[in-house]
Amino acid sequence: MDKPDTYRHKGLRKKLVAQLQSKGIADARVLEAINTVPRHLFMDSSFLEYAYQDKAFPIGSGQTISQPYTVAFQTELLEVGENMKVLEVGTGSGYQASVLLALGAKVYTLERQLHLYKRTKQFFDRMRYPARIFYKDGYEGLPAYAPYDRILITAAIPAIPDTLKQQLKDGGMLVAPVGKQGMQKMTRIIRHSDNDYEEQTFGGFVFVPMLPGKAED
């Protein structure tokens, strides 16, 4: 049975939103999406009391559900509009994808860990969340549905591969934590034309590494 979304949970989300505002998240639509999506549904029951703390927590297969501030920061940089086609690389728990859905995006999301893919797909189906999830190597992207208005990478990547950059529309944006293990710079790429990309950086973060290929556990 799914966990209920109680008045207490909703109150804790409001407190979380206020905390994110105090840390500099200013986009009202992003804050409302965080306020709307019940984060506790994406976590193991043993962590429910921590669901609305601004912290990352393990979700299995060596992955984490990202810190809400990190989710909000990446989402704010992405500037997601209604009906935009968004490719997410690294589904994990599905929380970030659900925030994108709450913004009205059409979400395509890739997960390389078979266990997480199956678990999150079942969760999306049960909740009737319309994200389209694929068991796939994130480095390849999803060219069959390209081009995308936005691409979001939710794991640390040493450099952004051309295969992903080329799946952006002209005028499209890609946001990713770029750098070696231990510390990455949040990076935004804006594609202006075929071979014209603008790069911007926005402070340091620590993410789990993005690995190539597909994994069965």
C-alpha cells in the first residue's frame, strides 16, 4: 500500500520550501513543484522521518535520492517551461523526474541500474505519473526522441559527451555536474546552433559518478 500524504507531510514540505528560499532558490514555479511532490513516497520507510530534511539519502544500488536543494538548484538552472521535452539522465528514485512533471514538462528519463529501473517504473505506473522511463546507458542519451528542449544529468560526469549535446534543440539547455570524483561544477550548456555552444558554471557540488553501460544490480 502506498504511504499516505498527510497534513503533517504537507506542513513539512512548506518548511522545506522556506528553507530552500533562504538558501537562494527564487523561482516560484520550482518552489511550488517541490511543495507539490511528496518526497517521502520516493524513500524507504526507514527514512520517512528524514524525508523533508534538506539531505540526500541512499536508495540502493549505490545511488541516492538527491538533496532537495540540489534538485531545486538544477531545476532552476534548467528553466523548464510548460510542455517542454526534457531528457533526464539518471532516473534514480524518480523524484527529480516528478519535479519536472510538476512543472508541466514531457519527461523522458534513463536509468542504467536494472533494479532501480524496475522499481521506479512500477512506482510511476502505480502513481500514474506520465514520465517515460528507459533502461539504458545514459552516455548514449535517447536519440530516437531527440531533439530535446532541455537535458538534465543527475550524476557526476567528467565531460559532457557530444552525443548528448547534439540531442539538444537550437536554443536548448543542458545542466550537469561536471568534474572529477569528489567535487564538480554545476554547468549549463546552451546550444545556439550546430556547433555553437555557450558554457556557464554555477558553484561546486558532489554527486555520485555517472557510469557507462547498463548494470543488472
